[in-house]
Amino acid sequence: MNTRMISLTLALVMTAGAASGKEDIMKRAQGLFKPLPATAPAMKGNPANPAKVELGKMLYFDPRLSASQLISCNTCHNVGLGGADLQETAIGHGWQKGPRNSPTVLNAVFNIAQFWDGRAEDLEAQAKGPVQASVEMNNKPENLVATLKSIPGYQPLFRKAFPGQQDPVTFDNVARAIEVYEATLLTPDAPFDRYLKGNRKALSAREAEGLRLFIDKGCAACHGGVNVGGTGYFPFGVREEPGAEVRPPADTGRFKVTNTAADRYVFRSPGLRNAAITMPYFHSGKVWKLSDAVKIMGSAQLGIRLTDDEADTITAFLGTLTGRQPKVVYPVLPPNSDATPRPVTNI
């Protein structure tokens, strides 16, 4: 979506908000957003079964997916911390600092694509990236497969998860199992979900006013749907360039994927569910206070200066997007054998 189209969309949203005046804010919200479901959606080409989900859970928490055997998926996407890691940018192999903030894994299944630049089409593709990235898990598919095959307890789990396959311990199946598990990491029953289902008391007066501002100011143009965002790509700096610390000049976003000039500084809009607990913000991770992030979005994307009260009121609404967090029993992982490769900790 180019800047002209975004500006037109914003104008339409803001005009509709102004024209609606006293229109029921609940009805307007129900037309723009959807409640989160309580159960995982089906994965195209990767049907779930209980054994596959359980295997995916074990792999998600197993640090042996990394060369150092210290870093798991949960390291950067901690399900006990809103699916994120509370770091500006991810810390990976050999304490290397990654280039971008770790997006939350919670509800990520509803995003149009994965990573800030959308380079992974789905959670299966995403699961393969960090394993191979030198700044993250620093492993290779063949090494990972050899490690898993050396662990006797994994063999029957793969066979049960992928019945009928002669050799089910593959890198593709690792990613498929992780995908179906990650699809279960949902946070339904947020106050906003209850509001969308018709419970007007689910939001306080101030939170409802924050919702109205969120719509009327134009935020919903990029942050709508079930995940309150995550469904499109937008330039960061539609109306005004953010500061160089917030939008580092060297990180050109989706341009690095498409090599198309129009995609320079274009990023996938983040879903805003659980935003109140997944600080810091933006792909740079340089903003720690949610109300500050709201103000930056007002100036950069909408070309407006939000007052402190407006930003705080919108922030109050965003707090209603925090849903019921997944309660996960940490899995007991199968032990190594004498044949299991040793950890590699050098950079």
C-alpha cells in the first residue's frame, strides 16, 4: 500500500468517524474489529493433531534447536512475558545483539505474514529462520536433525505426530510441529473481546473514549481486524519521519525483501493485542512507554499532535486488549544420548 493510498484510507476513516458523530461506538467497533477465538485456527497444508501440537510444544521450549543448546524459541518469545522478551532487540548466539525487536508470538497466527518485514509467509516458514540465523540460534538444518535423531525419546514422538512417514524427523516437520503449537498461543477473553460481543460494561467510560479516539483519529486504518493490526504493510513515516533512533536509517524494512523503492521503510503493522505488556515498541525497540509510542504514531503516521490526555486515553483503551494469557506447563524434554552433539558456544 503506497503513501497516497494510506492517506486516502486515513481520510476516509477519519471522515467516517466525524460524520458518525454520536453513532454507537460499539457498533462502529464491531464493524472494524473481531473478537479473538478461543481455539487455534486450522493451518493450511498442516493439519493439527494432539501429538503434533505436543511435539511442537516440546520443540518450542527445547534449547537444543540452537548450536549452543542455550537458546530456544521461548528465549525470545517468552510465553510468560506476553510472548516477547523485554529486550530492545533480541540477544542471540554468543550474546550477539540482533537488529530488531522480537514481535510477540501470541496471536501471531492471525498476522498476514511473520517478521517485521513479512519475509516469512506463515509460522512454519518463520520457525526455520531463527534456527539458521547466525545472530540467533546459529544452527544448520542438518545439524539440528542429527541432534534430534540422536535423542532416543524424540523418535517415537515424531512418528506419532507424523504417522505414515518413513523418516519423520526432518527440518520441515520440526517447523510444522512448532507452527501448530504456536497457533494455540492465543489470548482470548480480553475486556475488548467481551465488549465486541455486546458487554458494554466491559470497558470503562475512559476506555470507551479511548476506543472512539483510536477510530476517529485514524489508528484503525492500519490496526483493525481480529489482531488489531498485523494485516498489512505500511510506511513508517507516512506524514512525518520518526527520529533516527526510533527508525534507524540503515533498516529499510520490506525494501530488503522486495528491493522495490516503494517498500523503503515499509513494515508490517504489529498486532496491538497485549501491547500493554509487550514493551518496548517498534522494530527498533527504542520506545518503552506505550503512551509515547501512541504519540509517535500520531505524528509519524497521522500528521497530528496528540495531547497528553488523548494519548493517555488511547493507551487506556489499548490496555483492554490484554487477554487471558496461555498457561503452559513446561515440558519434560527427552534426555541426550552419548551420540548427541556437544554444544557449540564460540561466536
